[in-house]
Amino acid sequence: MSTETFSATAGRGNESLFARAQRVIPGGVNSPVRAFRAVGGTPRFIDRAQGAYMWDAEGRRYIDYIGSWGPMILGHGHPAVLEAVHRAADEGLSFGAPTEREVELAEAIIALVPTIEQIRLVSSGTEAGMSALRLARGATGRSKIIKFEGCYHGHADALLVKAGSGLATFGFPTSAGVPPEVVQHTLVLEYNNVEQIEEAFATHGPELACVMLEPIAGNMNFVRASVPFMRRLRELCTEHGALLVFDEVMTGFRVALGSAQSLYAQLIPGFRPDMTVFGKVIGGGMPLAAFGGTRAVMSQLAPLGPVYQAGTLSGNPVATACGLATLREISRPGFFEALSARTRSLVDGLAEAARAAGIAFSADCQGGMFGFFFGAELPQNYAAVMATDKERFNRFFHGMLQRGVYLAPALYEAGFVSAAHTAQDIEATVQAAREVFAGL
Ligand code: HOZ
């Protein structure tokens, strides 16, 4: 390979980079939603990011509301995080052996989320979800699982049925390459539908290993599980000996310091999931995820128990340094109050601008996560999300992008505000929205 391969500078525009990418990478991207297929147009190739901003290959600056799909809660290039990463990298990139830092990270997560007694670190949300599922099946000795339409738990076979996010973008109910036998034990129900869960437990209760859900779904935009639905899920799982598994890859340390489960625990006395899957914020922008739960369940994992799971880069020393520094920063007093207020001001500003333009619009947020819909009512499930105005969303997306506001390129994705977003950034975003709404 010549050095030219690495130093090619010709064609640095987004279009030419995309053309070049499509020759060597399927669809030109390493994760489907990035290809802009849902909204059309050319993806922006990002050169660098700082604070609340990203700059593309053509030198254009964007206010970033994706934040790497959630991890960048402090904004890009936070000095304390970068310092921790640089120091860790100097000490060694990977050892494949235990380190004190991974113990510290496990302790930090457990201190912040009391339902976790033990936790295992892995490298991606998909890996964490897949491992949690295997563990739930191994610990209960049962095969069937319940998931909900529009909830995405990574791309492991058994969970890749009627998921949101990229699958919704491309209109696939499930992926090719997943044999029917592999998903025969996966029951897919409607989110927030109490009747359906009652029925499923009445029919399959003794065979159910677990119910897995995003407590606030972030892969069909932003849809909260209702309190009656969550309360009934907990009761049914307890009654039938199934494990309640929270996928907090998106919501973990993002919607509250104690994650979404702390919010439900305030609303439902004694509420707790049996297992939780984390990713995104706990890695602060590096590949790191985790799954944890009660000691009884976690002790079924190898080397203690019969459920196998392993990973060369699990608990990577640079990723754990990044995650620890991030958790330290977000644990500072007042962090979530300030982040929540900023996110709320964005959502209220957008809603007000839409109202002024006479556009049917609804929006919601929690902590540093938000969602909005071109429809008057907040959707409660995937079908209702699908019924919102997609064409209007797409025109809004492009209008905002042209004005330097980078939103998720599909209406099935939640958005993220970071601590680096200023009141001026929010006002500039709302002003851009006013202009775009006026032309919709
Ligand atoms: N699964 C992510 C959306 N919910 C997309 C991740 C990415 O493209 O980086």
C-alpha cells in the first residue's frame, strides 16, 4: 500500500468523499442511518468537533444534536475527558488483563444505579444486549422473550425483529440473514399496550425468560413507557419468574444521573429492573458498554457460572478512563438540572415556533434527550410514530442542516443536548426552526 493511499487530499467535499466511500464501504457508511437514506441527500463527512459543534469536510460548522448518537453528554473535546484519555493511552492501549480502572468504573456505575450489584464491561451496546439476553435465558432456563415493536436492542439475531432505528429507516421489519428458527422464541408486542402483555403472560408465562425494553424508547424517536404499562410489566415478570431487562444504552446516565430506572422508581414504589444494559454515556465516546444486575443473576456468567461471554477489548483501559472521567463530570452537583433546563428550553422553543407557524407538532424531553414529531399528539407506540408526517420531517431536517443545525437524519431517532450547548446555541436553533417552519 502506498503512502498516497493515506494522504489523498483530492476531492475533500462531502459529495466526493461519499462517492469515494461508496466504492469501498457498503452504502458508503459503517452504520446504515448515517447514509441519509431516510431523508435523502449527501451525508456530511465530519472532520472535527469541539464543544457543541462539528465541522464537515467543507469547513461548515453545525450545532450538533446527535452527539455521536448519545455518548457526548459533555460536548466534544471536554478537557478533563481528553486528559484522562491521553494519560491512559500513554500507559498502554490494551492489556487483555484486569486493571484497577475497570473495577473503578464498575464501582462508579453500581454507586449511581442501586439495582446493579454486579456488572460486566463489554465493547458495544449490541454486545451488551446480546449477552444480557443469553444470561437471562441461562439464568432462568427458559427460551422465550418479549420485546416491543420499535425498540432497538442492537443487531443480535434474536433481537432484530421489528426494531426501530435503521430498520425503520429502510422499511425492513427484520433483517435478511436471520433464520426464522432463531426468532421463533421472540414475541414482539406493541409498546405501552397493557392488554397485550397480559395476554402474552397468560399464554406463555412459564416459558418466558425475560422482557426487554427501552424504558424511554430512543429508536422510534422518543417515546416514554407509560407508568401503568411499566407497573404491570414489573408485576407480571415477578409473578411469572421472568426477568425485566432495561435497555438503557440510550437513556443510561443521559435522562438522569440514576438513569431512566430512577425516574420510574420515583413513580412506582419499589420499582426495579432485574438487569440493565448500558452503553454510550458510560464510554464517553469510546467503545464501551455493559450489562449488570443482581448478584444472583450475574453469578451465572463464566467463569463463575455456565453462561459464556468474553471479549478481547472488554474493559479496555483507554475506554474505561474516558467513561470514568465522563461519569465524574456528570456526577457534579447541578449537572442534570442545568442539562435538563437547556434541553427543555430547546423543546419548548421548537414547539412555540411550530405553534406560531400553525404546524401540528409535539415534542418531549428528559434530561439531555429529546424528540419531536410532526403530529399534534405525542405517539405512544411505533405505529403512531409511523403515522406522523415523514415528508415534513425530511424537509425540516434539510432546512435545519442548511442553516447549520445537525439533527438525526431520520425521524426514528431521538436527539441529544450536551452540557456544552449554550443558551445562544438553543436560540440560534429555534431561530433556524422559525425560518424553516415558515416555508414548510
Ligand atoms: N443505532 C444508532 C441509531 N439509534 C446509529 C448509530 C450510528 O450510526 O452511529
